[in-house]
Amino acid sequence: MWSSLPSFVAVYPEILLVVVASIMALADRWVKLKDVFAWITIATSVIALIMVFAVEGAVFGNSYAADTYGLFFKMIFLLALIMVTLVSPGYNRMVGIHFGEYYALLMFAVTGMMLMASSKDLILLFLGLELMSLSVYVLAALLYSDLRSLEGAMKYFLLGAFSSAFLLLAITFLYGLTGTTYIDVIAKKVFYPGLADNTALLLSAALFVVAFGFKVALVPFHMWSPDAYEGAPTSVTAFMAVGPKAAGFAAMGRVFIEALYNARVDWVEYLIPLALVTMFVGAILAVVQTNIKRLLAYSSITHAGYAVLGIIAASREGMAATMLYLFLYLFMTIGAFSVVTLFRQKDFLGEEITDYQGLSKTHPWVALVMLIFLFSLVGIPPTAGFIGKFFVFKAAYEAGHHLLVIGAVLASAIAAYPYLRIVMLMYMKEPEKDLAVNVTPYVFAGLIISVVGVLILGVYPEPVINFARTCCAGLIP
Amino acid sequence: MEISLSLKYIPILITALIVFVIGLAMVIINQVLGPKRPYSEKYLAYECGLPPTGETRHRFDIKFYAIAILFAVFDVEAVFLYPWAITFDQIGFFAYIEMVVFIALLLVAYFYAWIRGGFQWD
């Protein structure tokens, strides 16, 4: 009787996460020491991380495939989960959201992302996206007594729901044209001359661009992100800046590179102007920000603009560059947000850029760590940010988008200013007030991981780029 | 043939006309013959004895929302249980396991609401 059951080995990591998350949500009431949830989350993520490397195969009638492409993104998601969990205990206790449901929601969101990255069926992709989005909406609204948080979460929810509708409509058009929602079959049916220049297919591709544009915050679909990033608890912001963004790119790879590869002439046309506008708007608006979380929000918009260059290149090398970029972006962004969480006190936000004035005198080590992350975000060697930019720019240049790359370089010159302004405040001004920093062993470990990641990957990225190249080999025929 | 077909509907037309005329007559006769002693409550729309008008952006208790979500939990369960039950003899043991898993996941939501006091009104 049992032998007739299909094998579910490929989804064991997701099953593990869902089961543990459910138990944590239920157990919260009886557990007094909330740090236990952080330990369980980290242990579960580590086990899941080992499992995703061990499992392979397809399940659910081939709609889910644990392939190497999914593997790379799952590695990003689970590392993000571990690092965000390390940030959380100290900060969340300070703002009063330290409980089991928080970690359970993080795990549900990561499960959704993992489903997205491995889905071979557009319906499963949509389900994963919804599981991820709904969990993150709730996480963004956890500080519900704070109006700022509520406003950001509401904007995020409404625009997110709107973009889900776009995604469904895009899937509908594609289904109408090809008669299937399977990505492999769509890839075979879309070719020149034929379906690939069908008007409805172009419309479908445009709707996909809008839907994923919302998720990864490409301009002009970025309006929610500064408010949502500012309002959400900083630990959640760190997660939002990395997880859903990487998941959005994973889905873009599945849809654009895998399913619609033969129609690339068309969707590349849509993405090029978006990438340009995204890089410039993100860079220019970051200049005028006074709140560090808003600044990092605009910075993450700019970085989404860089990362999309690899998709525009529409090549194996380009996709590998985007994947590498997201992997490196994980360390610098969560690292920078971790530093932001250190200054939070019960009655003090510590989110203004002027709060960082003279930090090198009062807290030299914190200032040094922040300096490393900011240099990485600017893209100064020998940090990871430089390597990431180098590979995406190279991939886009080799694909023949020369003007676009020139624009990207100009944008990154503008984008350097806001980061360097913080560096200037930290190192060249006298401190006005003595800030207290709230360093727990968890966030200390998280910061060490981020710093080591940023510096080591900045000088020795070969293993990761080679791994990314192998991982996306199956994506392009 | 065509004429006889449309002739079939003549009685319906006649009925409709009679209903219309009687209805109209009742309203008109009421207006003409009926006594008129108006006061303000009489001109209000009737709504179960409550004041019939008010702010449209009325605040209501968040508990109703929680109840609505709990309803969704059971509603979704029922929606999937029916087709499963009808085809149970054809889809076999695997579908049984699947449904057990599905209900177990819904039970997580149910127990969560229970533990958090979602079933207590006060």
C-alpha cells in the first residue's frame, strides 16, 4: 500500500520548514524563553540547507523540480533566514515583537520562496509567490501600534495584491496561447517564426515584467518599497530587502530565461528602459534621504536595477552574474541592516543619518563594520559589491548593451554619494551624543558572517561564480 | 407555426398587464382615498429598528474579522472535501493520505486560533 505512494524526497526541505514553523506558531504560548525559537529556526535552516544540497528530482507531476537552479536560490534564501534570525532576538526584544510566530512567518515566507525558485509550473510559482508575500505582509505590519509601520504595510499589501493580479493575468494569456502552464512545454512552444511574435505573448511578457517588477521593486513599480522598508521592523526590512527580491529574480529566471527564452528580443526591450530608470531614480533619490532605512530602501532599488542587467543579457553568463550578484548582495544588505538594528533603544529609533555622526570616535568597531558594508554597497574593491557589479556589467556588455552599461556606471557613480556621506559623517565629524549600542551574541555572530562573506567573496569569488554557472546551465537550451 | 408559437405567450402578456394595472390602481387609490397623518419617523427607511443612516466608514469590532477568517478555514476545507468524497472510490489510498495532510494543515490554523482565544467573544 505504501509503496504505491510517489516519492516526496525533493520537497523534504520545504516539508521540514512548514512542520517546524507550524509547531513553533502553536508552541509560542507555552515557551517562556523566546530565544529558543531563534535557536530552532537556525538549526532547522542549517538542516534544510544541507538537505537542499542532498535532494534532487521532480515531484507533483513534474510541476516542482529540485534542480541546480533552484538549489542556488534556496541557498540564498536559507542563508538569509539564518542571518535575519541572528539579527532578530536583540532587536525584536527591544521593539516588543519577539515571539514564536515571527520566526514561523519567516520560515513560511522562505518556504514560499523555495517553491518559487523550484517551480516548473506557473500555478505553483504563483502559489509560492502568494505564500511568500502573505507572510511578509504580516511581518511588515508586526509593529501595528505604530502608524508609520501600518501605513507601509498597507501600501505593501495593496500594491502586492495588485501585482499578483497582474501575474495571474500574464499566466492566463500564456495559458491561452500555449494551452499549458508547464514551463518546459511553454519553452518548446514559443519560438520564431510563430508564437514568439504573437501580440498576446508580448502582452503576457509585459504583464510578467510588471508583476515581477513590483516584487523586486523596479522603478516605476517601486513606490511601496521606501515606506514599507521604513515602517517595517528593521529585522524584517533586512529580510524583505533580500528574500522576496531574490525570489522575484528566481521567478524572472524561470519565466523569462527558461520559458520565454525564444521571445527574448521582446522582453529585453521592456526591461532595458526599466533597468535604466531604476538605477538612476534609486541613486538620485537616495541622495536626499535623511533616514537610513529609506536610504537603504532606495539603495536596494538601485541594486535591483544592476541585478536585472544579468537578466537583460539573456545568456547563461548573464543569469549566473545575476545569481552571483544576489548572493553577494545578501551579505552586504543584511550586514548593513544589522548595524542599523544595533542603535535601536526602547525610546530611540537610531534611524537618522545624523545619528551616525562621529561614530568612529564612540564605537570604532561598529563604524568599521558599517564602513565595510557601505564600501561594498558602493562597489569598491576588495569588497563583494565590486565583484557583483563587475560580473553583471560584463555580462550586459558582452550581450551588446553598451549604452546600458555606460548608464549603469554613471548611476553607480551617483549612488556612491549617499553611502559615502554616511562614511564622512562617521569618520570626519565629532560626535554630538553618545549612542548606546545593543550587541547580543546573535547579532555579533551575524555581523561576523556578513563581514567575512563580504571580504572573502570580494577577493575570492571564483567558487561561487563557477557554482552559479553550473547551476543555471540547465536553464538555457 | 411561428404565429402559433408567439400566441402561446399571449396569456403571460395578459397576466403581466393585469398585474401592472392592479398594482398601479392600488397605489393611486391609496394616494387618493387614504388618510394622511405624517410624522418624521414615517418617512425614514425601515432597518430593523436601528437608525437607518450613519457614517459609511463605521468602525466595527475586529472580532468579526477574526470570525470571518475562521469561517474561511472551514469553508475551504468543505470546498475541497466534497469533490474528494464524491470520487473517493476512484482516486485511492494516495488521495486519502493527501486529504489527511491537508486537514492536518488546516487543523494547525484551527488550533492556533483556539490557543490564541479566537473562539472566545470576550
